[in-house]
Amino acid sequence: MADTYRRQCVIEAPVEDVWAVVSDPKTHPDWWPELRDVRTPEEVAEGSEYTRVTRRMGFLDMVDTVWTVERLEHLKEVHFRCTLTGTFTRFAMTPAEQDTFVEVEVGMDPTNRRWRLAKAVMPPRFMKGWIRDLLDALPEAVRRKSPTAP
């Protein structure tokens, strides 16, 4: 898919611990850049929708958006997509002995002309910096939530 950004890291935790954080939108405000709050159904499953409250690209106003869990393959892969903008994030996890290899892919399939324009003027460094910040914060979130953390 064109205009996607990928980055990988190894997290020093079992895949089950990483999965528990990545696949649960309720944990996302702890490590997802610009995300302030999440309102989810009790159980999140493939096809579920949930609301995210986000600080819009560093501006002061907060925006509520509805996201969908497009794919949820236990301990392997999860895809989230914004129904308003078409922004998506995919996490793929692979066990690496006692650690977990994580690949994140982010991008946007704009839903309308407004978001096509936003995508066209958004500098690539914004998405690259965002994905870097996300992967910098994720290992600490896993350590805080992990029952097996040192």
C-alpha cells in the first residue's frame, strides 16, 4: 500500500504480555501519541467500534473519532482504522525466544476530499515521528502492565 510507514522493534517481554497491551484499546492512552481517552465496549472483538479522544495533530482542541477493530488475530496481528479519516495502524507480533518482535505499519486511505488534502499536505516526518514515539512508549507500557515484568 502506498504512503505507509513501517517500523519494528523488539520488546523484552513475552508475546502474550505485548498482545495484552497492543490489542486492548483501553491501554492505548498510556502509550499512543496524542491519545487522551478511549471509550470501548466491555469486550473488544474484530468488527468492534470504539471512540478515541485525541489531541488533533498537536493543536489544543480535542477530537472524538470512531475507530474500528478490522482484524484481531490472537497473539499475532491487530488492525485499527479511523472511520472519519481513514487513518490505520497495523501491529504484527512474532515471538523471539522470550522477547517479542513488533512491526507497526501506519498510513491513511482518506475517506473523502478533505482527508485526501490533509494527507497531501501532511509532511512525511509527522507520520515517521509519530510511529517512532509510539514504539518508544510501547515497551514501558508493556512493562507496567506485564505480570512477568522484572
